[in-house]
Amino acid sequence: MKEAVRIARVSNVSRRMRLAVAALAAAGSVAVSACSDSNDNTAPSVATSISANTGSNGRTGTAGAALSTPISVHVVDQNGTALSGVVVTWTPTASSGTVASTTSTTDATGDATNTWTLGGAVGTDSLTASITSGASAVIAATAMPAAFSALTIVSGDAQMLTPGSTSAALVVKAVDAFGNPIANVPITWTSTGGGTLSASSTTSSATGTSSVTLMTTSTPGTYTITATSGSATPISFTVTGS
């Protein structure tokens, strides 16, 4: 009888231990599940960085004209992952031209594009692409002169000379449609009224300028000196010997 009671007690203890172990295992499972749920609760993606794509920065184009292909930037989140649907704001600096749209949105690869028309002046233009986080990227491009468009008078017009003397230089400048100097433009010179020009043809310098002088005759008179080049409108100087 005593032996039966002892066995029953041992059995009860064993059963209680099994129940305790099972409870601990269940608690551990719940804790692991909670940790797993906590790890899955990641922070939402936020646009944090923007950079110019290869081939968009440091390009060269023609003053007053659009670059041959669009420029583009790349936007990533805090984990460095490309982010779509981000609005990019494009802002050219003063005298740096215009963009086709002041904003554009990143695509599935995180890229946003725009067409940039450079300013009319020769030199370096810059454009800033920014996102709402405050991050931005500056893109630069070099504007080169456009095609030769016109000749302009720099100096030497309306001179009054003693007959038989030589004028001061009659200076012209070859420019594009925006007034930028154009080098290596051939210029033809003619004189109406006599006199002798120092040259009948010249070529514009790196600053776009070129010049001749006129030797007047010993007889008083008025001379018209004309400079022409290609289809540009001719320009004329007046020199009077009196």
C-alpha cells in the first residue's frame, strides 16, 4: 500500500513537471513570435539622397539651345534603395537657361529626367535638383557659342581726317545670336569713294574682333567702308577727309 502511494506521488510530480515544461515552451514560442513581429515592423522608406546620373554632369552644349539628350538624377532611401514616386524640383541658377518642367517624378528605377536649355551667355551654367528632405545635387554644363549670326561695329565710325592721312582702326566684331564673340569668321572689306584699305579680307580673332585702316587720298572726300561676311547684314563705316 505504501509503495502504491509513493508511485502515485512520483507520477503526479512527473506530470506537474511536464506541464511546467510545456508552459515554458509555449511562453518561449510567444516571445519568439513577438520578436519576429517586432523585427518585421521596419521603418517606411524615405527619400534621403539624390545624385546626378553618369553622363548628366559636366556636359557641353550650345548657348541658348537644349542639351542633345535629357539630364537625369537618381534618388535613394535611407537604405540606399532606389525610390520611385519622388518629386524632384529643378532650379537653374541665374542666367543658366530654363528646364522643360520645374518638377518631375522618379520612375521605378529611382530616376527623374528633364530637358535643359542652356543660357545665352558663353560659360558655365548650373542647375540644382532637390527633394523635400533638403538633399540636392548640382549639375553643371558648359555653354559654347552658337553659330555666327552678325557683324557689329566696335569702333572707328564717323572719323574726320586730314586728306592723305590714315584712319584709326575700323573695328568690327563677329557674334552669334546672343552677342557671344565668334572666332575665325572671314570678313571682306570694300571702300567706296577711293582711298586704300590696309586689307581686303581679314579673319575674326578669339575675341571676335577684326579691323582695317583706310589711307585717304589727298583730295577731300567722304569714304564708305563696308564689312561683309556670309549671309550676315553688311555694316558700314563713314570716314571724311576734309
